[in-house]
Amino acid sequence: MLLITATMSAQVTTASMSGKVTAQDEPIIGATIVAIHEPSGTRYGTVTNVSGQFNLQGMRTGGPYKVEITYVGYQSAIYKGIQLSLGENYVLNVSLKESSELLDEVVVTAPKTIEKIGTVTNVSERQMNTLPTINRSITDFTKLSPYAGGSSSFAGRDGRYNNITIDGASFNNSFGLSSNNLPGGDSQPISLDAIDEITVNVSPYDVKYSNFTGASINAVTKSGTNSFSGTAYTYHKPRGFAGSSIDGEDILKAKEYNSHSYGVTFGGPIIKNKLFFFLNAEIENKETPGVTWLPNQDQNGTGDSGKRISRTWVGDMRTISDFVKTKYDYDPGQYENFNNFQSDNWKLMARIDWNIHQNHKLTVRFNSVSSEDDREVSAKSTIITSTNSNRYGLDAFSFGNSNYKMKNVVTSITGELNSRFSNNVQNKLLATYTHISDTREQKGSDFPFVDIYKDGKQYITLGTEVFTPNNQVINNVFSLVDNVSISLGKHELLAGVSFERQYFKNSYLRGPYGYYRYDSMDDFMQGKVPTIYGITYGYNGNDAPGSELTFGMAGVYAQDVWSLTPNFRLTYGLRLDMPIYMNSLDSNKSIEELAFVNNTHVDISKWPKTQVLFSPRVGFNWDVKGDRSVIVSGGTGIFTGLLPFVWFTNQPSNSGLYQNMVEYNTQKNPGSLPADFGFNPNYRETLQKYPSLFPSTPSEQAPDVIAYVDPKFKMPQVWRSNLNVDIQLPYDFMLSVGAMYTRDIYNVAQINMNEAEPTGVYNEQPDRIYWASKKYEYNDYTNGKNVVVKLSNGEDKGYQYSFNAILTKKYDFGFTGSIGYTYTMAKDLTANPGSAPNSAWQNNVAVNSLNDPGVSYSLFSTPHRIIANASYEINYAKCLKTTFSLFYSGYHTGRYSYTYYNDMNGDGNYSDLIYVPNSQDEMTFVDITDKSGAITYSAVDQAKDFWDFVNNDSYLKDRKGKYVERNGSLTPWINRFDFKIAQDFYATLGGRKYGIQVSLDMLNVGNMINSKWGAYQSCGLKSYDNVQLLKTASKVGEPLTYQINANSREAFKERSSWQYTNTIGSAWSMQLGVKVTF
């Protein structure tokens, strides 16, 4: 039986049980197996086949279960206390005794099984209730996986390549604009109190798992039982519940951070043993200090970074405010006494479980979250040319209505039907729908975005934030999944086909109300020609043009789980996935006529060809001694993933057919704007007045940025293999040791087809090329934005390998604990660091062309990571329980590259890795002077300081005579301890148990003792993931001379050292919780 399945969301939502029934070492045919989920009375039944094997699919997770095995002439066997984990198969091998041997049935407390094929971490409800957490997010617990790294990455791979499902429904940030893998913005898309269990699986060889090359993260929600039960809870992080200083430096407005959440759960039977419900509702409010800088009360022209006082005089802010209110009837918003930023979200979840029949069970779940978050104006970005200082900072200040609000909505519905058509045939049908909407909302009325400079630097900003108007992303995912399982002797067969549909709409315009930049306040108020004017507008009067993508994934898969012996199971199967691009694209002849390097042409009217991707997999699980004391598991296979779909919608967005993005820079191109081009708050009038500057229909001129997907592009694919050994040691210690290797088959890379051939090669550095004149084949321009980015599968293949060991111990007196270590080596071609086509290409770093960066250390590689957790539970006085929990993690917080501060090779990018000479004499430094010409940092001092820096850096001193590697250096090691204490009070009234729990979660608790402990560190020369150590003083192509990226020796020593960051994320924090259970 083959029905439709959904590849995108077709992940595991249930558990299973299998095994073999024997007597005198011979298989029993026709033995009856009945498994009962005791809290709900849900029954699952089957009989053994000709090999004595049985297989139960689609079972509820959790428990406890009671399993009864009966056969005529043999004594019944009853197993109790069985707990089933999400996605795992519980193996229960039973040997029956003849009825004459015993008078009573055999009742056994079931042992814990280990049925691991791959690398899976299960997080139970108990762990979620016990471990410290303040964010109350799924990601707070996925870190328990030994393969977890930073930024939601697993096994050294970008977190954007994970696949997250809840009850089988897609819960991914599929469009990929933010670093958060979950949808819903900064809010959690589902309450933690609605989650029953979480699994993290990095190499599941079950072919049902799909659409990831990082990790498959699956969660299932709670369900009702035969008893009415519920909770009412609240969590508070009031002002003062966080550290206020780091290493003696105050954290600005640390006491302003606060959050409060309130929620309820309630579940129970509608019809006992038949129909159940579960409900959850939660609201949350957070306050954060939004604008932390202050305008200057003195007209002295200087700011104070320590006190976060800008040089911008409050009198100038008042002057501009009064001017635009009077002349344009526009209120730019506050500039003093800013309110805290607000973040509000509302969550609702409802679930119904219906035992239609012992052989048919239906689950329906609805979930919704709506959130709103205040956000700060973009730091420097504009239409094209960025400002030279942050809009809130030492040099500049902004009005309140230039900030904006983010609104996120996530709605999800799932329906799952598990059916048993005979003792040998079972079926699972799953339908899901997820709607995700991310919308920016402006503050204040419509007004152009205006930057005003003073003395050549950014000074005042006002108007509607440049990226906010008409900015919305919609993602709708509809899917079906159906799996049919057939038991034949020692074989458990699985087959399925798949199809799912994703729809994206991205409405995004940079500065749709217009962008103006002026050199002074007077120029703005007098209506002079701006130094820069830019706007993005829709053709044919369309104010909100949007690019659309409809994507489908079809697949077919088959699998066999072969029980060669009762102790050895072999899983092998094949999955075929086929991406389908379901919407058509328009062509742009002006783009097609362009010729790039090697006479290459681009056709933006076509998506990649539909190609089948094969994913064969094989895995095994071997109970070496037959008593579960030593389990060896592993396998090898191919996994096919997806990517952030913004990289696909970039193609129609940058086609030049629906919108036009223009920028006129009168400083670089005098006369590019007419003499009467003054300020006009009505952008429509500006567009109509100057039709030659702003054509209303697509012109013959190709856009500045062109994006297209390689016609031969294939979705990312990796080959992954692993081996695990789980050993039961004396005194109930469990040791798990594992190793894994991953290699790219098809990776993802951005290539600029518009890059011209280099001009020459530097003599001072080996094989380093440069572009002294022409950088681009088409529309060569100095700002580096004129790129033609091809999304492709890079030729160089990355790889990752890791080793981990975990030791676990559980005592009868209430103590459990574990400690683990993971070593990971990960290298890739690029991290694709951006969502726009130009940024994803330009933000990588390399020795030469970014089109050929070479394989190097992955930004997501955490080479050494240690985690440990312990909990101790004390029950006393018959009505009290105290639980202590501690979680430790030690790791390097990231990787970085040493780069030049400026564009040393002339390719238009600030992305050049430095060369480390063999000796100090190989480099020629140039004095650094101030505006008056006085030397502030001599060439001699620079040379000495640089060489001392190299010799004192553990990485650089080993790279002498070589280029540094991308992400070759590690940020400082960090040790963090999180602690939780929970006090429970119980009472029994009317035969029912009631309870109150008071809890205190404390993160980075060591920071309470010493403000440096557990604090992050940063380097003053660090920009994003690069430490900009040097800059070239010479012109491109001329003999290289250098300067240190600091104005003085003192500044270099301060900026080049790693110092503790005095941010709220570095400090300790705690949260008080109260939960009532009934």
C-alpha cells in the first residue's frame, strides 16, 4: 500500500516495539501480544509471525506500558514499567515457559532497552523539567546532544541545514533571514509545557528521516490521559535578576531587563480509554533597554563611549525635530527618555487523541503563536552605500520613529492516523499545514529615511527605517505523509512515496519612501541637492512588489529491517528525492545579452533542472552478549537537505523586472542629480517629476545586482558514517563512545560571474593576485555591489569528523549524572554568510578570489566541547521533594580569521586573509599620522608590535611564511555552570494529588562569585568573524606597505587584546517560577 507522504515534514512522531517470542529456543507462531499505555488505556495488539517475530508501530511515546504475551499451553508473561522514547524501537525478546512449569503468570519489570542505529539524543519531559532554562526553548535542550555546537549547529555544520519538526509539522525558519532556526522571531513558537519529548538525530539510517544535512530535531506534544490533570504556572525574571557588571565594568541598564510569563495546561478524557484532549495557553512579556546611547547635553562635539554619550548635541536633535514638524508635519519621534523595548507573544495549543479502534488511532493538533518585538534602526545600511558610523553610537544619534517593530505569526495544524490492517500490515498517514508570516511595522507616518552628516561622519538619522515599509515574508507549507509497514518473517518492510508543497512570498524593498544623505543640517533644512539619493520602487505603480517561489519535493523510499538474530538487526533502504520548481519565471533580455568571463551568459527565466537525488542507507544494531550490556551500532548513508530559500527568491527579486533599486551619489558622480533635486517627503512626486532617473517600466539597463541559480544546481547532500559502542559498566555506569565522519557530495556556494580577470600578482606575497583597475566585466563600479551571483554546488568538498565519549550514572537514592567530551574537526568551502546574493558572496574571506576560497575551517566547528549534568532528588516528609540540578559546558565560543582592514587586493571586498612573513624584515610599515601630520604611531614601533603579536599568538607563530587560514583561530575558552533548585509541596485531597512547585533557574551561576567567570570575550579589532589586524598603506598593485589597524601603540595594545564583554549575555541571570499541578 503506497500513499502520499511529505518529505519535508515526514519525520518520526511515535515509537515502536518489536521482538521475538520463543519457547525452548524455538519460535512461537501466533502468540498474542497486547501493549497497553496505562495512563490512557490505549491498546496495541498483534500476533507473532512464522519466525516468532512481532512488530508494533505508531505507539504513543512515554508510558508506562504494560505488555502481555500469551499463547495456548504456555504461561503468560507480563512486562511492566516500559517507557518508549520518540523515534526509537523497543526490543522485547520473550521466552515462554510451558504452563505446567509455573502456576502463576510471570510478571517482570522491563529492563531499559538500547536500540540505537545512528547518533540520537532523547530529551524526556523529566529532563526538561529538571535542567536549568530561562528561555524555555527547545534549543535549550538540544545542546545535550554531544554533536551540538554554537548557533544551533550540529556536527560542525551550519544550523540552517537542520530540520525541525513538531508532531511531524515543519517548524523551520525555511526562508532563512535570521540566525534563529525556529520560526516566530525572537519568541519561542511553542510552549515548553506543551512538549512531551525531544530527539536530536544526526545520522538516522531510517529512510523516513529527510531534509537535513545537519541534524533532524523532532518533538512531540503532550496528550490527554484517563485522568483530568493540569498546571497553572508563571515565570518571572524581574529587574535585578541579572548581573550588572563584568570585571568591574558596569553593564548599561542591566537592571532594566525583565520578563514575565503566565500559562496553563489542562488535559483529560472526553471518553475514557477512547477520546482525550490536551490544552495549553501562554503569554509572555519581555522588556529590554532598547536605545542605550544618550544624546549629548553639551555642545562640545565629543562623546563618551564609556558613558555611552553620543557627540550629537541634543539641541541639534531638537532643531531637526522642530523643523520637520513645522515644515513637513512629520513627528520624528523621541530623542530623549526612550522607553524600554517591548516583546510580547501569545501561544495556544490544542490536541485531540481518538482511539477509534484498537487498530485505528487519530491525533489532531493545533498550535499558534503571535509575537511583536521592538527593534532598533539598522546600524549602517542604506540602499547601497553604507554610512561610516553606527546610527546610535559615539558619532551619531537617531530619532525614535526610525526604529521599527517586528511581528511574527506561526500557525500549525497536524492530523495523524495510525492504522493496523492486519497482524502484518500497518499504516501511518500524516497531514500537516504550517503558516509563517514575518512582517516589519514602521513607527510614525510615512517619511523618507534621512542621514545627516557632520564633519564627514554620520550625525543624525530620522524618518522611516530604510528596510521596513512593505517588508513581509510569507511561508506556507502543506504536506502529506503515509508510511506502510509490512512484517514478513524476520523482515519489517517499509515503503512510501512523497510530495510536499512550500510557498514563499518575499516583499522587500530597500528605502521605498526614498533615502537622502546630506553633509550638514543646513543642507537638509535648505533643501539642497543631497550627496546621495536612493530608492527602490515597484514598476507600473506597484508599491509592494514581491517575489514568489512555489517549491515541491517528491520522493519515494523503501526499507527493510532484518532481524538476522534476536540480537542483531540490520536496516537498509533507499530514498529518492526530487525537487520540483513549480512556478515560472520571466526573462530579462538585457541580462541575457550580458557577457561575463569566458563569454558566459545568464538566463534568469529558468530554475534548475529537476533531478533525482539518491540516498541509500544501511545501519545496524548489535546486542553483543544478548543481555544489553554491550551494544554496537552504526551505519553509513547519504542524506539530502534543503537550504535557506531566500537564496532562491533572490533570482526573481533581482531580475530587474518588478522593482528598480537606484542610488545616485553626487560626490562620486557630480551632476548625477539635477540642480533642482531637493528634499521631497512624497516619494511618488519625486518619481513622477524625474522620469529619466526613475523609469516606470523595466528598462534595457540590467540591475546592479543579479542573482541566479545554476541550472545544474542540486540540493545539498552529504555522505555520513558513524560507529557507536554503548557499554554497561559495573556499578550501573554506562559508557557511550562514538565516532562519525561526514563529507559533502553537493555543497552550496555563491560565485560572482561578473568578476573580471586579475591585473597582476604581488611580488611581496606568494601567488597573491590583485585587481588594480577593472574589477567587474559589467558595470564596473567602486562600491563592490555590482555582482552577478550564481548559486551553485562548489567544486571543493568540505568534510567533518568527530569523536565523543559520554559516561552516565544513575543511583537509586535520587542522583543521576553524566559527563561527555566531543572533538570535532569541520572544514567547508564557505559559510554563505548572508541572505542577499552580494553579502553571501562578499562576506566570505579568502587569500585571492572569493570565487575560489578553498576548503578551510568551518565557522561552525567547535573542536573541543565538554558537557556535564547532575541532578539530585530528595523525597521526604511524605509531602515534600527538593531537586537540585547542575549543567556545565566548556567550549571555545567560536572561530575567527585574521584579515586586512581594507581592500588590499582591489577586488571590491574587505575579505583578504593576511600573510605572515618569515621575518619582521619582510614587511615595510608606514608611519601613522593625525590630521596635522604628527606621527602617532611610528613605522618602527608598528613593525616591532606586529612581530611581538605574531610570536605571542599560538596560531600566528606557526603560520610564518604562510597565509592564515579562514577561521583558523579560536576564540577564548569559556566555562559555564547553570543551576536549578525546585521545591515541591504535595497534598492529597479527595483521592487526588495536588502540588505546588517553586523553582529558581540560574544561568552562569559562577559569574555570581566572580564577575569574569563564564563571561564572553571580544577583541576590539574584531568585526563579525574577522580580526582586522593590518591594513595596506599602498595603492593596489604597487609595492606593498602596511600599517597596523590602530592609531597609536596604546590603542593597538588595547584593541588587539581579548577583553570581557560587559553585556547582559555575559552575566549571570536567574528566573523564579511557580507551578501548581492538579
